[in-house]
Amino acid sequence: MSSFAALSHCPRSRAYYDKKRVEGKTHRQAIAALSRQRLNVLWACIRAKTPYQTKQPSSAELALCELA
């Protein structure tokens, strides 16, 4: 459910999902990849004992979003 919410609210997540779709992944495969990526970020935050800091999406990520 987190990945579905991230698709509509987080440009970086949308860009990652779109990148996976362009690579030829199915919707389910792309969502699974996004979920794994989000889990890896969460684990890194827990391991480093630091809060999650959002970053502005790069111009490449924004361009990828505009193509979709």
C-alpha cells in the first residue's frame, strides 16, 4: 500500500516506477521493485539512526516523469 500511495505523492517514486516500466517490467514487477527500494531506504535510516530526508528530484527524474 505504501508503494501505491508513493506513486501519486512522490515524484521520485513515480520516476523509479516509470523507469522500471520502460525497462519492460510488468506493473506488478515494477511495484515490487519500488517496494524493495523503499524498504532498503527505510532499513538504511534505521541502521544509521537518522530520519528520512526527502531530496528534490533531479532534472533527469523530472524529465522521465514528463515523458510518461
